[in-house]
Amino acid sequence: GTGMVGIRGVDKRIFGVLEYHDVNVALISQAISEHSVTFATSEDQAELAKSVIEEEFRRELKLGHVSSVDIRAPVSIIAAVGDGMVDTTGVAGRFFSSLGGAEINVLAIAQGSSERNISTVVWSSDSTRALRAVHAAFNLSNMTARVGIIGMSEVGISLLRLLEAERDALKANFDLDIQVCMVCPESGSENILSLNNDAESGTQSLTIGAITRVTEDPDETTKTTFADEEQAAVVSKGGLGLCFDTLFRKECTLHAIFDCTNDEASGRYHAGWLRAGIDVITANNRGLSGPKHQREDIKEAEKSNGKQSGVYLRETVVAGGLPIISTLRSLLHSGDKIRRIDGILTVVKSYVMFRISPPPNVAACSQFDVTSSNGVFEGDMKTSSTAFVGEACSFSQAVREAVHLGLTEDNPALDLNNEYAARVLMALARELGMDEDNETEQIKMSSDVLVDIDNNLDFLNLPPHIDEQVQKRVDAANAKGCVLRSIASIDVKSKTVQIRISEVPNHHAFAVSPPGCSCVRFFTRRHERYPLIIQGPSAGADSTASALLAELLQRTRGVSTPRSLALIRRGSSGAFLHNKHSNSMNGNGIL
């Protein structure tokens, strides 16, 4: 109360009466304003402490000089203790940043001038989560990330295998324990696979073996490969709506959902998961290329709760494992100005166009790479028909090969009719603030197609007249010393977003970009004469899964200060392979 300000003996009276009644005080906190005194005692002595203080300050309470004597319970004290804290800068910052990142409300703070102890009072319901967060921040234990996977496609299966195989290495090198706690086989499925014994502080994780067995017999409770034979994975009904309740645990500081589908249904849940504080790591571009209200909802959800909102990680929606969005952001954040982005953005268009219209001397280039790389390069990708990719083939054969190689969507028309490319462009337009006036369907309808294709066609047996139409365009390009390529582009100045079938000179970067690879150019203020080019394979479940995991690892650096961040700043990537656990703050502990 205001009556306490500047009055001598207040603290003496408080702690004198507590001593007289044998009340033990574990922590004391008082601000310089002198408006309040806070102390912590055991819960069974709280009522006694309140009553004796009210009796001691009965007159001041009656006159309003002391406002009230309040009890807050149940609470816990979290303390960082150690001789290594003395003269070490940043300890308090790291301590409280970890609590803030875990959404922990601090009720009181105390620190002695010896610098050997920092103590905070938190609600007991938050104590486990607070302890985990502080442990992870000071590398005293692993940070736990509870993750779920939506979609057991090739990408989803590859990701689950990767998380299972790398779990021990991630613990050793990143102080990160990734626990797969929930799997939804597909966005339209009512089945959710989860841990049967998903207890607080659990260490179990779903395995690929469990997924396989549940897929084969979805009505049977399935044993996984856990050491504890009583632990089982079970199937629950509820679909995507059950994901939050299955995944979220208050004591955990990091939750993430990997969206490995290409479905609109899961895209509609992205905003809700973000608002709930769950990070969304997506290879599904449907969220960013869906209806305008859905895109706006995702934007709003990213910032609705400030730092407590989930983070929307979307690198893989453009070109799989290629760093397109991160490069774009790096250019913008460093003060560069984007003028134009163009390139070959879809793996199917890349493969089909290269096969029907290859550049000259492909075999010579391939042989050079084989000899100059000391055997590292094993030659161009093999087609399903065992033909060399540098030998031109018909359009129908190229499409069949793409289907057999697993490059296409479930419906190849989505690739060939520009719908997938249009969705990728919408994701890029979002980064440039140009998605407001564009829609996926609008981009698709205004763009070029190589040939009109009915969605109901049998893509393994296309009619001959389609091959004839395509061959005429290929021959016309060849006569000019060019090849055909499908080029997607965003021009910032003219605000145009489009896809064009272009006749590209034989030696242009787009012409020689290998089949199945993306090639993206950035024309910027700093890269005006020659564009910055990113090229590489954008297909493959393994590379996409690796990119999704990399997104999660990047995210963990913003949650706490793991040992891996210090290594990245000071050393090479190879340091991770030989790193041994050490603690630079010897003698520290968390109570």
C-alpha cells in the first residue's frame, strides 16, 4: 500500500511477527517503490502468515495505509544457482527469456548481490514447463519438441524415418529431443495415431513400424518398437480436429505440426494451429494459395498473440529443399530490392519439357561431370524406359515417365495445366506483398499451356493428336536454335504474375537446367546485370523431408539458446560430428 512508502520499520514488523510465530520464509522480494513486500513460505503456513500480519497491521489496514494482505497459491520457486554465474553476462537475460518463450508468468523475482542465485516464483501448474525451459536454455537437459505429422505420403514416411534415425544425433548435437506424438495418415482420415501412455515427462516417440502396422490393421491397438513393452500406440477417432488436443502439453515449450499433404482440408487448419501456439512446418502450399479469406486468416494468426503465436515455416512449399524463400527474405532484410523473380518452378514441367525438347550435347556434359567429379556424379537420372534423358521423346512418353517416377501429383493435370505452378507463385507473391490482388485460378487461367489437356484423360495413354500438337511447337523452337521451357515469373514493377511457354536459346540457364530440377533467378537492385540463380533437384521425398527437419532446427534457435547456436557462430558444421557435451557455467544448477 502507499502508506508503506518511506515508513521505517515495516519490514521489521512483518518478519518479526513471522519469526515469533515460527513461519519459515524461503524468498523475499521488494521493489524500490516500496509499495509492496512479497515473500514465499510453505503452503501449510500461508494462512497463519496472513492472519498474524493482518493482526500486526490492523490499524494501517483500517486507515487504508496498507491495501491488503494476499495469498497466491499454489506456487513454486525456480532458481538458478552456481558459482559460475559470478561476472558472467547474460545469465539473467537467458533465464527470463527462456521463461517468456515458454509462456511462463513470473510472480516474483529475487537475486542476491553475490550473483550466485536467481530465484523466481511461478504458478505450480507451470513449474514443470518452466524447469524444462530453463534446463534447455542452460544446456542442462534436452529441449523437448512434441511434433505431429499430417500425411503418410512418401514425404511423410521419409520424414518419420528421418526423425527416428536422427533422434540420438539431434540430442547429442542440438540438445533437442524430437518426440513424434501424433500422426494423421491423411487429411481426410478420421484416424489419429498417438501414444497410449503419453504421460508428463515421457520420452517415447512413434516409429515407422507402428505406422506400418496400424495401416495394415487400423482397428487393432499396435505395439511399437519401444523398450517398454507396456507402451503402445493407439488409434483414436477425430481427424484433424483432434490434432491439438493430442499434441499439446502445457509442460512442453515447443510444439510443431508437419503438413506433408497437398490437400485443401489440412490447409484450412493452419491458422487455428498457429493461434494455439503450435508451429506449422508445411510442404503443403494450399494454405498460402487458397481463398483470400484463408490467406488473410493465416497472416492474422501469425501475429494474433505476439510471440506466443505459432510460427509458419514454409520454405518447402516453393521448390522442395531449395532455399528459395530464405534467400528472398535474406535479400529483402539486407536492404536489397526485388525487381523480378522467374524460373522453372515445378519438377514435372522441368522433366517433361527437358525430355521433349532437350538441349544439344547433353551426353557430353554428363560425361564431363562423371570424369571431373572423381566418380561422385553417377550420371543423369534414369528414365522408367531406360532411355537416356538427353534423347528427345514424345510428350506422351515424357508424361508416362514422370508418372512412373513419382514426380506428378495424384492427378497429373494439376501439373500440366499450371495449377501447381500457380500455387507456388502465390506463395512467392505472399513474400513480396503481391498476393492481395492475385488468386490461384486467375494466374492459372491467364497463363500459357503447352497443349490443352482434359482432366479426365488417361495420362498413361494420351491420344496421338496431343503428341502431334506438341511436336509442332518443339520443331518450331528447334528451327530457331531454341528449346521449349515453361517459365513462371513475378514482375514487381508491372505487378504481373504469369506462366509462359517460352522458346529459350539452347545454351541459356533454363535450357540446360537438368530434368526434374528447379532453376530460379532473382533480379534485384544488387543483382541487376547478372541475376542470382538457385538451381537444384526439387523432387524427392528424402530431400523434402530433410528440408522440413532443417526448418524445425532453425526454429529451435529462436526458442532458447542451445549449444548448437554457439557452434554455428564460432565453428564449422563439422564441429557437430565431434562435439562432446560440456557446460561452460561449471557448478550451476536449477532447483
